[in-house]
Amino acid sequence: MTKVWFSVSLFNFAIATLMGFLLRYASVFPVEKLNLQFLLHGHSHGAMLGWAYMALYALIYAGFVVETNQSKKCFNVLFWISEVSVVGMFIFFPIEGYALFSIFFSALHLVCSYLFVYYVWRFRKSGLKDQNRLLYTALGFMVLSTVGILLIGPAIHIQGKGSAFFQGVIQFFLHFQFNGWFIVSVLALFLKGVKNYTRKSISVMLRLVLIVSIVLTFALPLNWYVPAAVLYYLNGLGVILQLFVFGLISIYLCKKYWFVHLKPVEKILFYFSIVSVFLKAFVPLLSLLPSVMSDVYHIRPLVVGFIHLLMLGAISGSILFFAMRKRWLPSKGVMVYVAIILFIGAFVCTEGLMLLQGFFIIEGYNLISNYSFWLMLISSFLPLSVIMLFVLGFHDGRDIEKRVLKNKAFL
């Protein structure tokens, strides 16, 4: 059941990455009657709620929930209702943007997320103490983030879509989704894989310093719309605390997983994920430069690059690693290596390209020639790699290899 759930979430990921590629393509070769803003809404909602949320749904159920007939029924029904809402968002956001049907399916997903939190608490496993506490922290951040969604209507009614109030509630939702719910869930799942986890000092640090750092770093996006000196200092404190806690966690996990038997491709994904998690905490140090804190929001390559560092690197890389450890994805075979190398290679190259373009914008240098074209070309490998992983999820990679070589279907 959980493997099927993960395959569905991976299919959602493939659709989201195809939408992302279409956005890149349309920036080079304009497509008539294609509303890029609407498509962006579909892409972002699909990646966050269709991929990350649904994959974490399966992983959390597999690792933290007691499996009984009742729990299986509750979670299975809820999963498919959630998937209906995702399909609805995939269809209607590109067509109408934020309108009747897209808002309906978004609201349906919101209700499902509340039920998910309730079911996890109701059917939780005992004996995982510290990991459970960290998971509850993640779920708490998820519920907290939805306050931003609930305030969108009042924000539009009171001050309008262009107001600081409206932009603030959007950033509130995104900040606590990415930096709270998604990242903390990933950390809880990493610690779940550590045997004999008993270090209470790490638990205290994770639940206190981590929480404080996540809350304080919301000062950065808030400062974009409500400039205030105090926000600079709050963000600075949050960034320093965040770097400390993530650096300590990264070292701790590398030390612990060094003694865990990992297959070569699992090692690649593990270190890719850990490095991405650390960079997620390190990169915000740049925001301590006053000019960067106020201006970075207007430099699109840097904003998109950081979002992708979180989504594709820290979150997606970790999810794929967990899926291989659960045997939901094969960890042997040339095709698996090809898919993972394509995924990581496309991620690294697009991140490098966006970082370089953002640096040139800041320094006033000549911009990269044919930047949009190269970004589109490299981005095409992302959906290809995800589709390959989706196919490999149904079959062992070595079996597919043998069939290809035997039938010479692709030679």
C-alpha cells in the first residue's frame, strides 16, 4: 500500500517537473494562450502538495504509525481523497489560476492535511520518543503554516493582492511549509533511521534551537514588505542559530550513517541530501549583508535557486533516499544510477547557472548569453530522471536492463 502511495506521489512529481520544464520552454519559445502565472501556480502546488506532502505522507505512515485494519482504512481513504485534490489543482490552476475550482481543491487538501495530523497522533507508535517529538514539531509547523492560507481572503478583502498584508501571509505559508513542515519531517525521518538513538541533548537542541531559528528567520521575507531594522537583527540571530543546529545535525547524521550499510547509489543520495540540508542553512548567511537582505527578493534567479535548493536538493533528495531504504525504489542497476546522476547533475547545473546569473545582476556585469535557453535545456533532464525513477519503481532496474539489452528496443 505504501509503495503504491509513493509511486503516485512520484507520478505527481513527474507532472510538476514537466510543468516546470514547460515554464522554461515558454520563456524561450513563447506559447500562445498559455498563462505562465497560472502554470506556475499549478507547478508549485503540484511540487509541494502533490510530491513532497504525499511522499512524506507515505513515509510517515510507514515509520511512525501503528498498522491496524482501522489505521490502514483511515489513511488509505484519506490518501486518495488528497490525491483527488492534487489532480484537481493540476487541472484547474493552469486553466484559471486562483479561482473557484482551484480554490475548492486547495481547500479540500487543507482539510485532508488536518485529518492527516489527527490520524498520525491517534495511531502513533510508542517507543520512538525523541523522533516522535520531532515529527510532532514538523506537523505543528504544517498546521501553523495554514494560518497564512486562512488569512488570504481577509488580506485581499482588507488591503488587496498588492498589499504587504497579502504578500506577508503568502510568505508565512511558504516559510513554515518549507523550513518547518518539510525540513523538520526530513530530519525526523533521518533520525528514525539511526539505531539506538538516545542522545537527549540532540533532542533538546532540535526541538528548541531549531524551532526558535525557524521562527526568527521568517523576519527575512517579512522584511521585504515591512522594512524594519529589528527584523534584520532577528533574522541574523535566526540564521546563526540555524547554521549551528543544522551543522551539528549534519555531522551527527554523517557519523551515525557511516556505520549503516548503504548501497553505493544510496550513499550518493545520502550525501547529496545532507550537503543540501547544510547549504540550506549556510546560504542564508548572505542575508546578513544589509543590501542582500533588502534586494535579494527582486533577483529572481537567486530566489528560484534557493527554493529549488530546498525542494529538489534537501527535500526531494532525502525523500528518494528514504524510498530506496524502504525498497520502494530499486538501488541496483545501471538505469538507477543514470536516473540519479541525471537528477543530481541537472540540479547542480541549474543551481550553478542561476547563482552565477544572480551574482552578475548584483555586480552589474554582463548577463549570461542565452541564459534562458541553457536553463531550459538543462532543466529537461529533471522530468526525464523523475519519469525514469517512476518506471523503475514498478520493476527492478536490472530486469529492465536485461529486457532492453535482449530486445535491443532502444539501441
